[in-house]
Amino acid sequence: MSLRTLMIRANLNRKNEELEELLAQDGAFAARETELAAAIGEAVTPEERETVEAAVNSFEEEHSAHVSAVNSLRDEISALQTQLDGIEAQTPPAPAQTAAEINNERNDSPMNTINIRSLPMSVRAFDALPLAQRQEITAREDVKGFLAQLRSFKGARASVSGGELLIPVVFLDLIAENLYRYSKLLNRVRIRNVAGEARQTIAGIVPEAVWTEMCGTINELTFQFNQVTLDGYKVAGFVPVCNSLLEDNDINLASWIVEMLSESVGLAMDKAILYGKGSGYHMPLGIVTRLAQQSQPAGYPSSAPEWIDLHTTNIKTIANNLTGTAFWAALQEAVAAAYGRYSRGEMFWAMNSKTYAKLKAKAIATNLDGAFVAMIGGTLPIVSGDIDILEFMPDDNIVGGFGDLYLVGLRAGMTIEASREVQFIQDNTVFKGKMRADGIPVIAQAFVAIDINGGTPVSEMSFAPDAANTVSGIQLNTSTATVAGTGTVQLKAILLPYGVKGDVSWASATTAKATVSSSGLVTGVTSGSSVITATCNGFTAQCTVTVT
């Protein structure tokens, strides 16, 4: 696939996402239109009609701009699709590659020069490549253009932050591989690259084939397939970088880019795979979270695998007084709850270093020479399966099973943006990296959570708060207002921090004096006053409305 095709396809994906966001606003416009239609019928006095007319004009102007934006985006999407179709139609099909050609192609990849996943965290993946190869990569025209555009952000005002940079393919390859160095569990689960919200078909119940006579008629087998839906939640953050780094050479700048984008995403994925809270929290559904569910969640799709209550069968406790063979027998019995019928048979076990040390202590024995040895060397003895050390896990907790039955959907089109406005005084340019992903345990009974100290495994884990998108306060555009007769006044709620979104509920303390709609439109009823309250995320703001 050519770089031009990749660029057009990435632009097409972004435009489709923008279109989805715009179309999501149609419901709000319909609600406003209904409220205004009711207000038109209720307007009696010239002042009331004038207020309603102004509201209608404002609505029509906003709605017209919205429709225009939707149509414009659709035209752009159509043009991009036509352009893409034209390029693909002119591109001759690639000849089938021989095994030797495939091997040569793999050998030419930067990722085959070194084993990135085995590098220590103190070494940057890009820096580990031979100098000649780093120079070759940074000399490529697409990379030079990307780095030049990136460097041009230095000292720029926030107005440039809307321009997203597509990362060259050679960087994406290195970042994707480096991501597995920082995320231990991405090496264990099943990965699918998808675009947008995607329904993933997975194997369901597999029937037994039928034995018959050599020349007999073959029996029909009925296969059942299930589907799970993966969304596109965003894992992202911003990093302030001293501007002097942007003045450095291309090799140093490229090294920093690869590390920044892969490290932040990789470290976030592991926690979500184990303890993610699911769609309601805009993140993957974690293994332990699913095991702890005691009832089928609302809206569980009928096409997904049958929901099974696993909070007693797959959440296990081992008494803290067990040692030696009694302990390992209990552990073997606990992990036997992990059902791997649809798996390729490879298991993993996640725990923190303290739990790992405790397991090693329980596995100490003497060899033929009388020396003490610990029978654990990165895999669980007797049980089998690789051990992954994740320090965010609670002490004495072990979580694992057949990792390939956890499905992760990764979106293409990783992008970065930048602005110097955020930390101007510090002489920093702030870079924002983002990637979209989702995940779900497809066959939940393939996993277990175990506490080896007599307790109950921790089933809830706190995540870094999404402060940038969490309402931390609310204000109204005015604290007092006056309405003549049955006239109206529009109150507006301002959510803090500025730009955050949230659902605002409205209430009138004395509906006999004034009422308020779901959008904050206050209507007078009779002379007197009423306190109008707006509420969002537990925060409130009030306005006293006087009806004359």
C-alpha cells in the first residue's frame, strides 16, 4: 500500500469520525426545535413574541451552520473516497510473494535489526538501532517532512494545534513494536486492528464432527458464531518538551517521538486489560471487572457469547496457612477454573513483585547437593504459564488465564498535535499523543482471579482521573432574572473547567410561579419568584427568577 493511499485512508477515517460527532448533535437540535415550537404557541405579548423570534433566528442560524458543516463533510468524504477508489483501481495487483521474498522483506525491516522487546527500559528503542540505519530513516523524504513540520511547532501559538500530523509508516512500525515492550499484556492477548466501532465475529460453540463409512454421505455440521462490539476509546496525554530539544538533530528528535508515544500508551493498556471499567467509563472491560459481575449488564448484546455468572466459580481464595505441596495443590485447583476450550493453550499469570517473591518462597526446595533453590523462573511450576510482573496489582493477587481469549481492538491513525501556548513561560512546547483502543474478555470463563492470602481478590482498581473531562463546577450566566407575565428567559449553564461536557438538569423550586425546561428556558406562570437550580455531576448553581 502506497504512502499516498495510507494518507488518504487516514484522512478519510478522521473525516468519518468528525461526521459521527456532528450527527450526534441532531438529537439536541430536534429537542430545541420542539421547545421553540411550543414557545411560539405560548407567546402572547409583543415582548414574548420578540424573545421567541430572536430564539428562533438563533436556532435557525445554528442549525443552518450545522447542516452546512454536515453536507460539507459528506462532500469531502465522498471526494476522498473517489480519490482512493481511483488510486486503487490504477494500482496493479501485487504479484504473489515467494517465501524467500517474504523473508527478505522481513529482514529489511528496522524491527529485525534488534529485539526491541528485550531492551531495558533505560534504552530508547530508536537509539538501539545502528547509527547507519537511524540516519537512513531520518533521511527519508516522508520522515524529513514530518520532523520539519513537527519542529515548526516550536514557539507557535495555539492556533496551530488543530493541525494533526500523520506519523510516517516507518515510525508507526517502530512505535507499534515498542508498544509491546512497555505493555506486557499486549503480548498475551489477541490483537485486531479495526477502524471505527466494529463488530468482531468470534468462534462460538464448535460441534463434534461425525464418523461415518468411507463412502457415506457427509453430515452437515451447525457452527455457531458470536459477535462482540469494540468501540474506539482514546488513551492519550500531553507532554511538555523543552524547546531546545526541538532544535536538536533529527535522530534525537525521532528517538524521543518513538519513546513518548509508545511508553504512555503501553503502560496504560495493561491496567485496563485487567481492571478496566468498561464502556461507561470510556475504557476497555477488564478481566477482573468481568469476573466480578454478579448480574448481566443492561444492553448486553444478544449476539455476544452467553453471559455467565463467574463471581464464585472464577474468583478464588487460597488459605494463608497453606505451605508446600498443600499450597501448590490448592493453586492448581484454583486455576483449573480457567476454561480454555477455544484457546491456543498459552496461559499467563499477572502479579506484583511482592506476590512473586511469596510464590518463590513457597517453592523453595533443596537440590541433590543440598543447596536451596526456588523452583520458579518466570513461569508457574506445576500450573505452567508465563509470569508477568505488574506493580500496580494488589499484594497476594494473581490474575490470568488463556490470554488469546481477551480481544483488543487497536485503531489506526495515531496522531500528535502541539502548542506552545500552554507553557509559554517555561519555554516548553506541549505535545499531545493519542491512540484509540478497546478490549473485552470474549470468553470470560477462560480467566481466574486468585488471592493467595485468605482474602478476596481486589475487583476494583482506581484509574488516573479524567480531570480534563470531568465537571468540577457549574455557573449560570446570571444569578437573577425578571420575567414579565408568562414571558420567558433563557438561562445558560457554564461547566467548569471550560470546554468540559456534561448533562445538566434543571429544576424550579416553585413551579406555581415559574417553570423551567430541560434546556434552561424559564417560563413565568404568575406573579412571585422561584429559585431555578442547575445541577451537573453533583454541583449546583442557582438563579432567582422574579415574575412581574
